[in-house]
Amino acid sequence: MSTTTSLPNTPLLTTKNPAYNDEVQAAIFPTEIFDLVIDDLAASENRKTLLSCSLVSKSFHSRVKHHIFATLQLLGGPQFQSEYNRKQKGWLQTLLHLLGETDRLGTAGTVQTLVLGNIFKDVAQLFRPCWLLMDPTVPSILCKLGGVKKFVFKNVVRTYRWTSFSEELSSAIRQICASPSLTSLELQNITRFPDDLLPCSSNLESLSLILTTIIWKPSEDDFTIFPASSNIVSLKNLKTLTVVIGAPFTNTAAECRLILPNLCQLLQIKKSEPSRIRTINITIGYETLFECDENGDIDIEESKRQLEDFDAVLSCPKYSFLKAINLTVACKKLGHSLDPKVQCHIDHYTKNILPVVRSMASIKISIRMTDYAF
């Protein structure tokens, strides 16, 4: 014998009509419909309409907030005593107030991507300090953001030393890098980056080091791209490693000529532990990739050996998840044509080295020539 319990058919929302003294059931829309409307507006990048929708109702506001504040960019430029700088600093104060104690709507928790950057448009501005890195409000803002999943710290044109940052800013950046929520980290144009900051979040899936040196040895001619004690590959969830070698206004050749041995050293750390790395992206200037003699000619045998060592490291069972290595070679150009010496190197490479690369059965390495980007 089965029994059926019937629930009373109670309207979710009712209104009294004083004229007719009866109840009229109001229309109730599922939350999913509100979300679809807002998501469609966000996809069309109609920011003005999104902001208007946030004022309509709480049902709209909650979804709009996740789109409006999903990405937060703090971009600064050279220090000037100008109205523009004063307005920007005022905006930072407003943002800090929004994320502060009055943040009853939970705005800080909706920021998924944080971009902190310094934009210098030309070389003439290089020796001016960046107001964004000097403003004491910035570290306070960063400390409010506890759920960031992707952190991008980029410096365009100008290279910054980690030691030039204030203690408050360095501490705030360390806090973000160590957050369990962080899954993607991109660093661009930073020198003397502290090696103890990497590895950072244990949940990191993507790491990009663009024109960034991890540690500096002032007593030697070469940068140390990766210190011997580095544990980057021991990050259990790391799937993509991107390395762009070189820096403007530095001796690129001295910095980068040992890139393949350094990468081998890095990737051999803790060989017994399996790595989940699936993709390795490397970009480097052509003349710094291969060993050259005093006349600038390629040492073909040494270059072959380095490539073979690199392939051997990546062929071990530790890298069973590895699917692709993308090696991008950037070439200098004189006007619209290649430097004749570089063109000669390419011819030597195509004839003597490329066949060796193509014969490496374990890992496919794609090499393409691009404009010199450093």
C-alpha cells in the first residue's frame, strides 16, 4: 500500500487586489533566465547596459558583478605631475574603498583575473619612476583580493628589478602568488625575481616567465635563468610552462646562450616524481640558441648535442603527459630583410641541425622563424 503526500499549491508570491479582494499570483522567473540575459550581454561586451542592469534588481546585480569585476587591471605609466595621474590615484582610492569594510556585496571575491602592469610607450620615459608602483594604495588593494585565479604582472618596454619594489608591494605580490586559488601566473620583464617565490601556489597549472630572470649573479657574465634549487617542475598540477628568454637593453647573448642546458637542469629536478606538464613553450633569439665561435659561426656539433640532451631529458617516463614542445626562434631583421649573418646561420641550421631535431621520435619540436621580438 502506497501513500502519496500532496503539497499545498501555495503561490510563491501573491498580491492583494483591494478592488476585487482576491489573490492574484505574480509571475516568477527562474534565476537561470536572469543569468542567461546577463551572460548574453556580457558576451557582446555591452558594458554600459550591464551596469544599468546591475541597478534593476538583486537578481541582476549578483550576476552582473561576476562579469564586471571578473578582470581587474591596474595599469600605470611614468610619473608626471599631471591631472591624469591625480585622477588615477583618486580612482585607486575609490577602488580601495569599494573593496574595503563597506564591501557588503562581496565585490573582492568576484575578481578572478588580476593584471598589474606598467606601460612605458617609448624609450624616453624609461628613467621616470612608475607612479603605480609607488602609490601606497596599490598594496592595500592587492591584499583585499583573496580569490584571484590568474595573476599577470607585466612591464611593457621597461624592465623592473624586484628589489626596486617597496616592502609592502613585494609582500602583497607574495600573498597573491601563494594563494591556493591561483592557477595561472605570468611574469613579464622582471629581473632578480626571488627564487624562493617559485614554486608558489600548489594548485598552479600555468606558469609563464616572459623576459624574466629568476635570479641574478652580479659577479658573473651570465644570468642564471633557473637556480639549481628550483622546484618549478615539482608542482604537481603544472600543465603549461612558457619561457621567453631575453630582455631589452641587456646583453641578450650573455644572458641566454646556455638556455638549453639550463632547461635540462631545471627539468631533471626530482626525476623520480612524475610531472603533469603537457605543453612547454620556449621563445628565444636565434643567435643565442646555439653555441657560436668567436667568428660568429655556429658550433654545429655542440648545438646537436644540446638538442639531443634536451630530448633525452623529456623522453623519460616522468614526462608521460607531455604532448608538445613549441620552440619559437626569433630572428633579427635589418629593415625588411634578415641580417646576412643570421641568414647564413639559418642555412647552416637547416642543413645540419634541423634533420637531427626531426629525427627525435620521442618529442616533436616545432621551430618557426619570427621577427626579433626583444
